[in-house]
Amino acid sequence: MLVEGTPYRTVWIEADGESVGIIDQRRLPFAFETLTLRTAAEVGVAIRDMLVRGAGCIGAVAAHGMFLAARECHLGGLSGAAFDNRLDALAAELRATRPTAVNLAWAVRCQLDELAPVADPHEKVVVARDLARRIADEDADSCRRIGEHGLSLLRDIFHQKGGKNPVNILTHCNAGWLAFVDHGSATAPIYAAHDAGIPVHVWVDETRPRNQGARLTAWELGQHGVPHTVIVDNAGGHLMQRGLVDLVLTGTDRTTWTGDVANKIGTYLKALAARDNGIPFYVALPSSTFDWETADGVADIPIEERSGTEVARISGLAAEAEAGGGFPGEVEVNLVAKGSPVANYAFDVTPARLVTGLISERGICAASAPGIAELFPEISPSRESAN
């Protein structure tokens, strides 16, 4: 995607072939900055502290972290079992950084499986670097195809509305290209429709507590020229009641093979409001975000609990700085009464019964074990085991 006319992905191998570049998403939308990561530990910090975030992006960055881990092992003179044991330890540290997003563990496992039969330490580094690039390329291509499949939904809604008025889409959190390598999942159909000349308008939930909607989704939609309006999280139901939402379209950090969807906290409430108002609720995801081992998302998906500081404080650009008053950088302020305990659940689970359909790189399917198995027969557990 373009940033001020320059194409970027969210992760890449630097020109030296020995380090990894990322976009520091904490600085957006007030500053666009890139960072260079040189060790697996630095990648772990970037994932845990949300310099990078979003299912596909986390997975791709973790894959690049495994390349750096393999390089560290090689530079340390390790070989044979010593190399593999150290690599396993670094892999475990990466997996532990974010427990809910399944792409992270998937990408780490892909690297370990690919490297296991390779004996030469230098060759392991080469294989890990090539696989990291391939995982990034596949993520971008999957999101592009999600856009192609989702475009049909938006086109149908546009024609149902008489072919004149914009299609109004409600999003939650950021499932744009910043959350993946390129294109995004939930935003991919939006970009495809916009580029095809279908008028769209996006209601962007601010998405407390880290405001990924207001800070990231709105920024990237603006970069692409897509009309949008930022709203408070709790305005979605009101807009649906007033007929101002045609479609709810979100991403997901983990979706079970039975169709339960784990996504940013507050997604479940949007799904309930959509059901009450007869509005379709779709979830977009690449196949790497499916959890093929978990059937009951509500009971079995681990929900990350983050620091209460994220809720108790908020940061932004000082109004004086935005107006040109000369106050540099961001400021942080307290929101919560001193001494009040704060809980910060990062995700919730939307049961499959509330999901109209899933949009993947292979097409659109029902949010159910049989529906998912139609698209992924070679991976899906047997349908009988879901009964």
C-alpha cells in the first residue's frame, strides 16, 4: 500500500540481508517511522509491546524473527543438537509474546518444521530467510484474494441500494494492511470496491483502549482516499438502528474450525447489534488465522489480559502541536480515578451463530464446521466431530 505515494509493506528483509524492517505502529498517525530489528529478542519486544500488531502482521514478523533466531544460532557457532535446542528456546520466547493470535504460533511452527531436516547451520539461515519472505508474500496474496471475494458482497449491496448511494460499512479495530503484510483482511474488500468505482463509506470504531481504529484504520483509509468517519465504540448500535450501516466487516485474531471468532474486545457486541437489526456480519481472514485444533472458541481460546495502564491512560498529539503551537510529540494523560482497579481484556469471542459468513482467500463460506470444510477439506477436522 502507499504511504504518501511510496509503496510499503509492514515487514521486510533489509538491504543488508541480515536484519528486518518494520513500521513502528505506535507512532501512527502522528509520525511515520520505520525500525530495524537485528535479534529475535528485539522481534519479541516489537510483538509484545505492539510496535506491530494484527494477526497476519504478527505472524509474518514472527517468521522473520525466526530467521534472526537462526542467524543468531549460526553466528554463535552452534550446530547439530545445540543449534536446534537454542532455536527451540528462542521460538518458545516468540510464541509467548501474544497468546491469542494464532498466526504467531503458526508461523513459528512453519519455520521449525522447515528447518528440522536441514543439517548445515548456514543453510538453516538461508532457508529461514527464504521462508520468512514466502510467508509474507503469501499473506499479502491471501489478503488480495480476500478483497476479490469480498468485492462481490459490496457490489451486491450497492446494486440493492439502487446503484447510487454509498455502501456503509462498520469496522472494529484495525484489520487493514497495517494488521497484515499488505491489503488487509477486512479492508481488502473495501479497497477493492473503492478501486472498482463502487462508492463506499466506512464507519471506523475508535477501538478503545489502544484506539487502533481511530489511529490506524482511519489513517490508512485516508492514505487510500476512502471516505470514512471515526466514531466512538458504542455508537455502532445507534447507527444500525438508524439504517446507516449496510454491513459489519471485521477481522479476527483466531477463528475455530467451527466458526467461532476471537477478535478485538467489543466485536461480540457489534455482532449482537447487527443480529438485532438484521445487518449482515462478515469476518475476513486468511487461512493462517484458522485454529484447526479448537472447536469451542468461547471455552477454549485464551484471552489475553494486558496491563490496566492501557485503559487508565491515553496518549495523543497535543492540540497546540496539531495547531502549530510548537509543542512537540505526544502527551499522555490519566483517565481513571486514582486507586481504581482496571481490567484490560484484549479480545472477546463471537459465537459462530452470530456470524453471517467468513471471507477467506478461497472464497466465502458459512461460519460452521461444514461450511469451512467445504473450502478447506484437506485441513478441516471431520464434520462428525463437530456434532
